[in-house]
Amino acid sequence: MTSCFSYVSSRNKCYQYSFSRAGLRSSTSDLGDGTVVHCWVPQTHIDTKPTLLLLHGIGANAMWQWDRFIDRFIPRFNVYVPDLIFFGESYTTRSDRSESFQASCVMKVMDGHGVGTMTVAGLSYGGFVAYSIAAQFKERVDRVMLICAGVALEEKDVEDGMFKVKSPEEAALVLFPQSPTMLRRLLKLSFYKPPVWIPSCFAMDYIDVMCRDYLQERKELVEALHKGRRFANLPKITQPTLLIWGEEDQVFPVELAHRLKSHLGGNRAQLVLLKKTGHAINEEKPKEMYKHMKSFLCTDAMITPNDNAKRLMLASLISPNQINNNK
């Protein structure tokens, strides 16, 4: 007999309520080419506020990954939180699986909402998309924040044994688990201190709700990240960039952080390394992650001499102590 209650579905509804209560509304954009993108957008876009675009990583939808942070940023920013293609309620009938395509879709959504310039933050896979947005739409992006986003990887890194998985195919099996055993492996890779025990019933509930839809398409997204990727072809973005990385990241090892910082140049990029932290920084160290994001957003380099209103707005961001930190 199947269960009539899903904890994961119930939690999803709680996140929807949380986003709505924080001042966002659900919006769906039909881009007209077989592509539909869902995005949480401000109930009212205020022109005097700067815009912050938050991009999620592979795994659950955007709400699960950014819920800890939105109510800290919404009072001071126009916050936009899209579901990337094949996550949440976003999908396409097109065959393009590149982060460049994801980036163009996100920007079409932003265009539809009349957004001009913005700061972009991306978690993991979302960081690949954020980087692509900054490279393709450089005049629209003033700052970039990449959290554990291995954009500097290349195909041969897999062959050279940099990662815990041996191929993109194996990576996809772990990232989109179809059994409790594989979900536990994913958690072990993602966390410095993974959960001691996950009941199989909860694991299957999570898998049924979050990991069944668009499985083949999601696997193709992972394969597209690796296939033919060469570090020499990575463009240099010109915006000030913050890199936040867990020193114990097993998904995108910290070597990739140093490689990217060197590529961008020390004056353009700053790297923050969090000790005793794995890949899931937003879950393991949300307080520290927010602290560094806030500091980066409040630096004078972002504010023109005559923009005192913006200075006061950013400086008054809510204290990071108000974020619960599950250490």
C-alpha cells in the first residue's frame, strides 16, 4: 500500500509559503521556443533597489537551496530566484543542454520582468550558469558570486583522477540518485559531516519527489558540462568576483577554486575558503556563507561616490547572526 503522506512534498509547500511571506511571487514565463521557466520574483520591483539573481545547483529546486537566505536579502534587493531548466517547474523541448543555453533562458526571463543590471550568485551548477551570464551579458552584470562552482574544470580532470567519480555517467548516477544507497553516497560526497543515518523511507520519498522527473535530460546536463571542456577556452569575466569554497569539497575540489582565481586575476577575484566544510556550503555553513556574501556586496567598489542611498541600503543588511547555522 502506498503512503498518502510525503514529508518532502509537505516541506516543498512550506518553502512556497516561506517565499511568498518573504515578499516573492511565483511567475512562469513561456519563452516561445518550447521553453518554460519558473521564477520567484518580487511582488513589486522597486527601481531604487539593486537586483540580486540567485541560481541554484543540481539537486532539489531553487526554494530548498536558497530559503535560508532570501529574507535577509529581500529587504534590500529585488531578488529573483529561478528554477533552472529541468528543475522545479522549468523545462524545454529543445536539445541544447549547455550552461550557455541556461544562461540565455534566465536572461530572457529577466528581460521579461524589465530588469537591467544585476548581481548574480550561483551555487555549484548554478555557478556555471552565473559565469556564463557574466561572460555573455557583461554589461548587465555588475558583480558575480560563485559558491563551490567548478567552472575551471576540464574534461581531462576526470581522466586524471581529480574527482571521486570516474566518469560523467557515474557522476549523474550519484547526483540524481534512484536508490537510498546512492542518496547516502551523494550526501557523503556533499557534506564534510554527512547525516549519520537517513531512513530508507525518507530517502525514497525525496527520490520520488525530487529525482524522478526529467532524469535523462538532467544526465545530459552533467555530460554537457564535461564533454570537450577545456580550461584554455574559459573566457575571463571582467566583473568583481567572489569565490566561496569548502576546503573539504569532494564534488569540485579546492584546486579548481585556486585555478579559477588565478585565471581571473587576484585584483578581480577574491577567494574565501571555509574550513571543515564540504560542497554543500549553503547547508553546512549558511551563516558564514551569508557573512561573506554580505561583505562582498557592501564593499565600496560596488558603490559610486554619489550613491549614498545605495551605500546605506547595503550597509544595513540584517546581521548574519540571525541565520541559523547547522554545524
